[in-house]
Amino acid sequence: MKRVLLAEDDPDTATAITATLQERLPITVDHVTNGALVLDQIISSHPDLVILDVSMPGLSGIDVFDLLRGSASLDDVPVLFLTAKPDRAEQAVAGYGISEVMAKPFDCDALVRRVDDLLARAATIA
């Protein structure tokens, strides 16, 4: 079963995302509320995809993204920014030639399609 790590500090949003994804896709969603916890969770659970919010306590989603891309052992972990600040996220990922950014509020169907697509792409690369 595929594993997704959700880094989201708003409990209601995290609950809605987790429920939507687990009901509609064959995945397990792990959740952290603080950007500083993301790296530890990635190392312990080896997720197939990380969903980051830009604004979080501890480390911001952009800081986490920079750390992931700067680490040889973690730079291939796919990342989706799901954020109320899509412009900041798009600027952060622009140098990497990717645009895996969705704005909040989000459409549940679109989120499920994007996560499913990213997981499928990651599986073909691995």
C-alpha cells in the first residue's frame, strides 16, 4: 500500500484531506503538524509522496522542501504543495522545473486525481 505524509498544521484541514484520500485511494496517510517533524517522519516511514503546506510552525513547507532537495538520500521524494500561498510555493519550486502546487481551498476530486497521478508517476520512476 502506498504511503503519503501530510504536513498540515490545521487539524480540520488535515482530517478532511486524510479522510478524502484514504476513502478514495488505496493509501495510508501519516500526518504531522509541524514542519520540523517532516524529515524524521520521512526517514521513519519512507512515504511515496509528501504533501506540504507552506505556512507551518517549526520549519515552513518551503524550508522542508529545500532540505529535501538538498539531501542526496531524500531528493527524490515527490512533493505536492497544498497551500493558501501558491505563489510562494511556485517560486520555491521554479528552479526544479516542477509545478506540483495546488491552492487552498481545493477541490476534493482534483486533489485525489493529483495525488493518484503523482503516486503513479513515482511508481514508474522507481
